[in-house]
Amino acid sequence: MAELIQKKLKFEVEKYTQMQKDVSKSMSARQKLETQLTENNIVKEELDLLDSTNTVYKLIGPVLVKQDPDEAKATVSKRLDYINGEIQRYEMLLKDLEKKSDQQRELLASLQQEFQKAQGLAVGKA
Amino acid sequence: MAASGQLNIDDLAGVVRLREEHKKVTVDTKKLSDDYEALNERLETLPDQLSYDVMVPFGPLAFMPGKLVHTNELTVLLGDNWFAKCSAKQAQKIIGHRMEHVKGELDALSKTLKNFEARVGFAKDLESISANQGDYVDIREDMKCSDTPTTKVRQRIAHKPNSKPKLDAILDVKEEDEEIDEDDTAEGSRKGILSEEELWARLDELEKLEKLEEEQDRLSDNPDINGEDTSSSSSEEEKEGEAVNGVSLKPSWSSVPNSIALPVIDRKEEEDEEKEGDCLPTIFFSHTVEPKKVRINTGKNTTLKFSERKEQKEHIKRKKKNGHTNGHSHHELHKITTPADIYRYVSFVDVRNGEPVPRKSILKSRSRENSVCSDTSESSTADFEERRVMGRSFSHDEATYSDTSDGITEEDSPTTIPLHPPSRFEAFSGTVIEKDPMPSAVPHLTIAPPALPTIPERKQEEVATDVALPQQIPKKVSKFKAARLQQK
């Protein structure tokens, strides 16, 4: 009985650790997106400040590609929107993951209790 | 506290790490800011010349002499792999923007750093507290769930009676009860008492009425004591003349001062006791009604210990059942909740030569008297049975008593303080042989200053009652005198 519970406990613990990893992953991804967001905001502002006299380049790999300023502005805006959307998505994901991890934690606690009880019984018997 | 101490340590460690990270970021940001400053300067001077002779780095190890041309054309990284060709001045503008941004970040970082510092400070304080090193003391008060939902109401009642003099008529008592019901105090011990007190009051009224009649017949001398005890707390005393009122009021009063005193005493005791070495020094407050041990000099170095009022109540109830008989159980009388109760235990009527002689003062030792024994339970039982507690008037203040007793001369009739209704009697350790039941026909009009923590209201009202009391005293005195004369 105790062994059974122990196995169960291990399994649940693994699941929980996995969940925690997922949570941390999404957290870091979200943080990255955050930085990109700020960066793109700055770029947007700068592009707005620029006038038509200077050219805009985009770095694609090792190549600097000339870009139309207006196009550049549009691209940056689109990117901004995209980043925002991604952030939202990640937030949702994070919420779900946290909920699941909480549930898992509770399950673990209950299993642990059972395990201890079983152990106590086993000790008592022995 | 160990757990919290552990937590503190963990928090501290976390905070320390956080601090380090924070420092790193701060330093990096500062570096960035410095770099931008340098860049700005460079851009100022760059367009001055058309071209510069420079040593161009060739890989990581070599340099090549070269020229810097197009000094005004700069390809600036806007962010996210976007570049823009700008002049030097425009670049400077961009730099300006970035600088602002960086500075903002720096400020935010410093704010967070301050927060962390504060947290660390708290954690350190907590640590010192848990380590019992600081001057912090944890004060805890365990609130006991009131036994009944009416506890608060009851408590109120307990307080109120003390505030009013005993001379109040029954109506007053009722009013007090009503007022008390509205109050809310934290002393839950009274709630049960009040309900009993009401019964008690009832019993006391009837008993006192009976006893008054008996006492008047017996004639005891208590004028001196009564007169001297005017200063004693009125709350504790009952006037025989106002037997009904006094009786009805007494229970509530007695309960109140006791209950008030007890928590105070308890707290003090607990305060002194609660200095734990390992844990945070804690002062536990508890409003409990503990057996009140009071020592009364009932005679030749005798002391009377009385216990809680509950016993008294039970005693009273029993007494009622017994129909005011002398058969008061010894132990039942040990409940002293009010100063007046003292007189129950202390016999104010000593048996001398087979005759009951009123005793001058309970504080005076009666070495010569046979009736006064110290802690001899055998005789005390017998004496108690003989003793008749007629009136109430107890002077609460023993100190006062001692003063008054000094004033009493041998010539004066020994002050016999009417004992509380037998129901309250408990055998005290000392034995007092009474030849006469307490001739306390004289209502104890003296108001002894409350020994217990006093509620200012109470005092005022007591003063008021004092005024009222003297009026009745003269009458009683006369009776006593008459009795004394008769006895003589």
C-alpha cells in the first residue's frame, strides 16, 4: 500500500516539475516579448522623427537592405501589434499553467498525507 | 519563532541575491549612460573635419592606417535590426532620446533598490526580534470565545454596577442591568456570573430581609466601624438598611470588581512571567477569572483565603435551599468576591465568656479570645454554624480597617460588621466563635474605598452614595447603641 502510494507520489511529482518548467519557459518568453515591445516602440518613435532625407535600412542577416521609410514605419507598427498579441497569448498560457500547477500541488499534498499515513500504518504493523 | 527565524534568514538570502542582481543591472545601466555621454561628445567634433586619419582595426590583432570619410553620415541602429542613415546632429538627437530612456530605467532601478533595502531592514528587525535580542516584545492576547453569545452583554452588566452606589433602589439596579446589557467589554468571565448574580441578588434580598429582622433583635454594635468605613468602597458594601437594594446590587458589584481585578492581576502576573528566552518575549493577556486569593486577617494571625465568586453563588443558592439555616458549608464560605465578602468570613462577633461580643475589627488579632483561632478548621466549622450573618456592610479596605480599628477603643462596642448573608459564607481557616449572630442591624453604610481598580464613575457614584449613607447611619447607630446598652 505504501509503495503504491509512493509510486503515485513520484509520478505526480514529476508531473509537477514538468509543469513548473513550462511555467518558467513561458515566463521567459513573455519577458523577451516585453523587451521587444519596448524596442519597437522606440524604433517607431525614431522613425517618426526622421524625415525623408535619410534612408532606412533593415538588417537581414549580414546584409543591410534599403527600406522605404513609410514601409519601414508600417512594418514596425505591424510588428508591434504582433508582439502585443503574442504577449496576450503567453499571459493566458501562463495563467492556465499556474492553475494546473496549483492543482497538481494540492494533489501532491494529499498524496503525501496518504503516504505518511500508510507509512505510519506500515510501521505500526511492523 | 524558530520557523519565522528561518523564514527571515531565507528572506534575507533572497533579498541579498536580489540586491546583487540589482546592483549588476544598475552598474550596467550606468555604464551605458556613460558610453552615450562619450558618444555624444564624439559626435560633436566629428563633422569638424571632412576626413580623419585613423588606425583601422583589422580583426582582433591588427590595425591599418586609414581615413575616416563622410564624417557627417551615420548609420544609426534604431532598434530591432532597423537602421537609419542620419547626419551627426540627427544622431545626436537620437542619442538624446536614448539617454532619457536609460535615465528613466536607472531611476526605476534605484527605486526598487530602495524597496529592497527597506525589506532587508524589516527582515533584520524581525530577525532580531526572533532572536530576542531587540527590545521588541510580542504582546498577544488570546481572545476566548465567549461561552455564550450573551457574554458581551453580560460583561456590560458587570461593569455598570460598580459605577453606581449601592444605595440605589431596586429600580436603579434594574436600570443598571439594562445599561450593562448594552455595554461591550472584553471580559467574558462575567457573563455567566451575571445570570447567576441575578438569582443571587434575589436570594440575597430575601435573606437579608430576614436577617435584618434577626439582627435588630440581637443588637450588635457597629456604629464605629460603619462610621469609619464611610470611605470604603460602596460598591463592595451593602447597607443593611438598604438590604434589598444593596443585596441586589452587591452581586453584580462584587462580580465586577473581582472580574476587573482579576484580569488586571492576571495580566500583571503574566507579564512578569512571559519572558521567553528563545522565542519572542511575549506577554499574554488573558481575561480570566482566576480564583482570587486574598488573605484577610481574621484574627490572631489568621488569614482567610477565599476563592471565586462562583462558589459563593453556589453557596448562596444552597443557602436559599436550606432556608437560611446556619448550615453553611465551610468551603462554600470561602468565596470572597467583594470586600463585603470578607466580613462573611470574618466573624465580627466574638464569643466571649459565652456571650457574643461584637468584635472591633477584623484586623485586630484576638489572641486572648478563644474564639479566634488561627487556621483551626475544627472550631471554625462550629463557629460558623453559630455565626449568623446578618447584615452586609463590609468594608473592603483592610487598610482602612486598620485605621479605623485603631480608632476604636475598648469602650466602644466592637465593630461588628454584618456578615454577608450566610449563603456567601465559607468557612475560613480561622475560627471565630460567635456567641451572638452578627448583630449587624446596622447597615454598613460605610463606603470603603475600592481596593480594586476603580472605574472613575464608580468612585463618583460612591461618593454620592456616601452622602446618602450617612443619613441612615445615625439611625442604625442608635439601634446599636441601644443594643449595646441592653447587652451591657
